[in-house]
Amino acid sequence: MSSGFLSVLPLMLSVFLMMTGFGLAGYVIPVRSLAEGWSTLTISVIATGYTLGFTLSCIITPIFVRRVGHIRVFSALVTLLSIAILLCGLVVDWRAWIFFRATLGFAMSGSYLVIESWLNERVTNENRGMLFSLYLITTMIGTVAGQYLVPLGDPKTSALFMLCGIIFSLALLPTALSTSPSPAPPSRANFNLPALFRRSPVAVVGSLLAGAMAGAWFNLGGVFTQKIGLTTAQGATLLASLLIGSAISQIPIGRASDRIDRRKVMVACGALGVLSCLAMLAFSSAGAPTVYVLGACVGAMVFPIYALNVAHANDLADPDDYVSVSSGMMITYGLGTVSGPLMVGPVMDRFGPNALFFMLGLYFLAYAGYAGWRILRRREEVGLVSKTEFQANTVPTPGLDVATAMSQPAPVLETSEEPGRSPGV
């Protein structure tokens, strides 16, 4: 185990630094946007730039990696991260920030691909679970650490943007100086969204809703903390609480879904999510400690449901289709993250910051309702189909599924039904 850890230590250091910059950028950008007097709708439009760039990179980055290799592409992408965040501090105009945010999203997605492809080649079947768990923990700690850097500077100045650019640049050093051999170039994965929907509509719709919720929170959570009067330190703690709640709930949700029909777990997660959002609406003014606990409850349901959707989709796929399923689910999730801020932002402008959790509650209700409706439509239990193992994931680093998908060739998902299967669940 120690030798396996040492072989990926440079990658883990790069991940930690990159996610620290990610956490800082994800908080300081909406806070600075509010300081400039931009509306929540404008902030939401800026946020869509990130998700559009992220989704586009899932398709484009593997082409460049095949041509010039992982290290060169990673160096270029980290440079783009630094340039984009520094430009945000230099050119404070919301129209320009849409492009800068798109560049950040493109570069972050590609960086995930390079790091995780490298990690996949360094691990073995004996240490894969432990090392990937360490990787997920590293991403969470890095993101939280970045959020806590916000109180060290004034978002109204360019200091925090400069600090973020420095951190992004530092993330290049461990990987660039590593003596480990570069991984083999990936092949582009194929995906077929209509076929994936016909095979598993509840997973596709669930992934879209999960993306909408995560996109709304990550891009408007900082707006919420500022408008309800939390300090930057308290706001960072609230954002961290949601991630901590997610980390705690991953294992019990995964184990439950491995034992019973995953759609029933989806219904339960949706119902608990609705209750958590209602509690947040009722007690958002009860004080910071109460808000932290309720935020953890919301995060415990918001973030793990994407991995739940992926597991359900793979239950209904052939082993040769796992890669294309993961790619299709990631693209669907990306589309959801684009729509979330655009839908929630105007509602917050009209009804105030608490409307964020009202809208999240509606998304949870739709998630539970659709899963329940599919259970009524298809009485066959998914347990009749051999289940894949639930794999925990973190929403701030969705590149995990992308990297796996892009690291090997995959056929387009077949649409024909096979005897003994339960398609369309």
C-alpha cells in the first residue's frame, strides 16, 4: 500500500492544489459579482459559462491528449486556469466573465482527465478502492481549504484572484516534475443519449436533475450566504458543511442501493432532500450552527445521487457499454448544471435568497416523483439484473467518470433489448 501511495503522491499533490484553487475561485467569483452590484440572474448567466466549458472539454480534450500527450496538455490547461482567474481580477465585466468562466470550466475538466487517467494507470486491483477513496477525500479537503482562504483577502480587490492564479500554477509542479512515466493516450468514447434514455430513463432524468441542483448550489451558494448576512468565514463553513454531509452519506446510500431496488433509494433520497430543504427554509435565520447542520443534511442528498444514477444506468447495460454509459451520464449531468443556475437565479432575484432552497426542494420532489412513477410503470425489480457496484463520487470533481470513460475505446450503446433484461427501468 505504501509503495502504491508513493507512486501517486505527485498526482495527489497536484489534485489538492488544483482543488484549493477551485474552491477559492468558486467562492470569490460570486462574492465579487455581488460586490459589483450584478443581479442574481447575471451571476447565473456567468455560471453557465463554466458548465458549458466543462461539458465541451469532455469531448475536445481527449483529441489533444492523443496528439501531444498528457503532460503537455496538462501544462497548457493549468496555464489556462491561471490566465482565466487572473483575467477575472483584471477585467471586471460580466460579459467578459462568461468567457473567463467557460475557460475555467474547460481547463478544469481537461485537468481532471489528465490527472485521473494517470491515476488509473498507477493503481492496481488490490489498491484501487483505497487510493481512489484517498483521491476523493483529497478533492474535498482541497475544495474546503480553498473556501477558507477567502477571509484572508478582500474580494473587492484583485488580491484573491492573484492568489488563486498562484495556487493553480503551483498545481503544475508536482506532476511536471514527477518521474512516473506518462500514461497511454486515451481514445475518444462514444455515447448515444437517446439510446441511453430508452435503456434507463430514470437514470438520465435523475442525472439531469442532480446536475441542476449541484449547478444551482455551487454557483449561487455564495450568493445565498452573502444575502442572509453570513460573514465570509461563516459562508465558507456552510459550503464546507454540504461537502461534509455528502462525504458522510456516500457509503450508507451506496450500501442501501446495492441491497434493494435503486429506484426506491432514489425516492427516499428525494423525500429526505425535500424535508431538508423545508427545514432550511424554516430555520435559515436560526443562527449559523443550525444552518451548518441543515446544510450538511441537504448536501447529504444533493451530491451522492449522481453516483446513484450512474450505478442504476450501469445495472441495465452490458459490460462493454459501461464506458459509453458513463460518458452519456456525464454529458447529461453537465447539461443539468447549465440549466440549474439559469432556472434558480431569476427566482432568487424575485423572492430572495431563501428561494434557492425552495427550488432545490422542487428538484428533489421531481427526482423522487419521477423515480416513483417509473417504479409503478415497471414492476420488474432491478434485482433481477446483475447489479454493478456503487462507486462513490464527488460532484466538484465529476471528471472521475469522464477520465474513466475517455481512457479506453467504447462502442455506442446498443438499443436492442435482450432476453431476461428489464429495459426502460
